[in-house]
Amino acid sequence: MNKLNILLATVAAINTAAIADPQSHTQAQRADSHAPIGIMGDHMHNAGEWMVSYRAMSMTMEGNLLGSNAISDDAIATTQANPYAGMPMMPPTLRVVPQRMTTTMHMLGMMYAPNDNITLMAMLNYMNKSMTLKSYQGMMGNNVLGEFKSDVSGMGDTTIGALYRLYETTTHHLHLNAAISLPTGATDKEGTVLTPMNMQRTVRLPYAMQLGSGTYDLLPGITYTGKADNISWGAQYMATIRTGDNDEGYTLGDIHRLNGWAQYAWAPSISTSLGLAYSDSGDIEGRDANIMLPVQTANPANYGRQQSSAKVGLNLVGQKGALHGHRLAFEYSVPLKQSVNGLQMEMQNMWVLGYQKAF
């Protein structure tokens, strides 16, 4: 709520700057001329135009699901089979249970239009992943040994691509999205864990705690936007298509995402949005032989989910003075329904805060 209050307060500053500069008659675009900030590759630029952007994103997961049903920590520790049982010091069930996970991303983007029909783009991101886990004591029972935390940080995968204009009128716009994800994120991060035998061990962390896919991934998609009076709307389909095994011997699942949104411009400087999203991701094929732990995140079958979400957002853009053309936006989403492959953590919420400036 504090971030949202800050954004709302910025409206007053934008209007003040416009009044303080009565000589300026150059108007920026409407706030809703861009999609909600959580939508990437949503708009194109005129020939010769550049844009820089920064986004901060945070995603929180807490609790666990078996399919689409909640499951307790004790039930996981006493009933869910460990696929590595039979290996030395390995219990028959999953004796380490995730409690909470936060993923934070800082994304720096740039766009450039060499002509009116093509916009080039690139995005770098820096990630932090933090997971709190509970270890149960010994091979069976529900005695809790203690909790520990795993943290990793570093560069994520890098995106480069282009947008190609297919259709344009004063009301409707359609373009293709075509990009490649480069494997600049690490897939061999390590951390110290608390084992059920009350030992501290440094191990390769499970797949969910790695920073990249380790593969060159294709990112095709298509985006439609429309506008009329003070209302604008849009829809986007995007996919992530993996191209083979990484150096560790596995491939993350393909992802398909569908977003739809509508915005209302209360004034040229401010718009609000509502949106719906659906995503479908597959499980992991293959496995990393160095990841072998009595925790659900170490099992490649426990990846992939189907999820629908609701979103609300706020876009601000300065119209005059020192704030002319500067954009600030916020979007918050919560899941409406989620069903996971196997046993996974439950998504709680996600927010994105972003800044954009074209020149």
C-alpha cells in the first residue's frame, strides 16, 4: 500500500509541474498509450525514437499445493515420497518443506525504432531469490528440527528481439513479437542447507533457485491494442519455447501466456487498468545429477502449472515542465485459480513498479 500511495501522490506533482510551466504547449502521450507495466513488448515507436525503462518486480509464494489442493507441512514430511530414497542418508519422504519464497527482479530495458514498422528491444535483468525452508528431524515423524534460508543473486537471462507492425489505424494496432532469451543466468548456484540429520551441507540448490534456463529460448508472440475516447484495451499472447538441454542435462518447460486488459484515462496524465492473465508451463525434462535433496523442488516432476490471475494497475505520465514524457506505473496481481504439477508452492501475489522515458 505504501508504494501505491506514493504513486497516487505523484499525480499532484505532475499537475503542479504543468501549471508551473504555462509557456510549454508540448503534450506527452496519454498515460494509457502504453499497456499496464507488467506487459512487456506492448507498444512500438516512431522511426528514430529511443526509449529506456526500468522495472522492479517482486513475486511471493507461501504454503504448498498438491495439484490444486492445499497440503500441510506435516503431511508433506510424512506422506510424500522422496524420489531419491535409497541413496545414502536419504529419508523415504520429503523431510525438508518450503515455507516462503520471494523472487525480486530488476529489469533494465531499451527500445529503438530504425523505421516506423520495426522496433528493436533488449532487456537485462538482475535477480534475487530467497526461500525459507523447514527441516524435519530424522527419517520419520513430525518433529521439527529447525528452519534455514537459501539466498541467491546475480544476472538472469538476457532478452533481445524486435516488434514488427502488422496493422495500424487510428483505433486498432497489431504487431508481432519476436525475441530470443540468451542464457546469461547461472544454473549452478549453491547454498548451505540443514539436513534431517542435523548437518549443515553446501549443495547445488534446486531448479527453482537457479537464475537462468541454461538454454537459448525462443520468445514468439502477438500483441493487439485498441483505443476509443478515454478507453483503451489490449490482448497479448507470448510463448517461451526451449531449444534443448542445458549443460546440466535438463530443459525447463515451455511457457504459454495470455494477457488481456482494459484502461480508463481519467486525464491525459493518469489511467487505471484492470486485467486478466492465464499461463500454462510444463515440467522439467531430464535432471541435474548434482541436485539430489529430500525436498519437493529437487524433483523435476514438481514443476509446471496452470494459473489464472487478476490484475489492477496505475499509469502516470508527465505532460509539461520537468516531468514531461516521464512515465511511472504500477501493477499488482493475485491468482484466481492455480493447479500445479505434483507438489509445489502456492503463488500469493506479484507486483511490478516501472519507469519509462522516450526520446
